Amino acid sequence: MSLDYSLYVDTEVAIPEIVSLLVARGFRGDGRSIEKRGVEAVVTGVSPRTRDLIRDEVGFSPTVSILFTIDKDDAAAARDVMIADVAAFLGQVSGDAILVMSGDRSLLARRGGRVELNEDFYDLWTAERRSRFPLPHVLTTLPEF
């Protein structure tokens, strides 16, 4: 069994460049599907339907999606890897972004340069994980889809 997390980003950075950024952080593989310590990442464009939904619900139109799939059996360690890589990615690539779990639960949003972590997911945004999160951020409530 696995857990899916999607990072949607409004950016002008091309998909091959995004894959290269992830590979520089230790992901391995060929093409758009790459893996690192229990986390698989697939980088794609965003479908018009998803783009419209996010625009209507969150206020921006993403151009790129990174689907992170983690093994539920080692979820804590894999989430640590994913969160570190999402934070590093957001530190390198500008633009509005939202991290969604299972397609409808917002975990993180960056709008206008401000990073917000969904306080409803206290088990994900533990004090320890937040202390290692390298970007300035606030805890708040984020919308569900």
C-alpha cells in the first residue's frame, strides 16, 4: 500500500530541469520517474481540469506536478525524505505551490512567497519536522478540495 502526495507548482521551469533538480538531491532513475529512499517521484505537466480546480480553489494555475509516492510501511522515514526534498525544491524554484495528500487534502501552500503549513496535520508538521524545514513558514488552516 502506498500514500500519494502531489506538489503542484506555477513555474516557468521546464520538466527536465525539475527532474535534474531532484536528481541533484539524490533521486535516481531514468526519465520522469525517479526514486530516493522509499520515495518515488514522477514529474509531469498539469491537466486542464486539475489546473482549473486549483485555480478556482487556491487562486493560481499550476504548470507542473510532482507526484510523490511513499510506501505506507515506512511512512515516517519516507515523509521526512519527501518533506526535505519539497522544502529544498521550493527554495530553488519560485512560484505559487500547493502540496496535496490523496488528491484533496492541502498540506502546504506557497502563495506570493509565503509558505503556509496546514495546522490540521499536526502529526505531519511536528515540532521536529518544522524545526528542520528551512523556509520561513506559518501554521494555518488550508482548504480541502
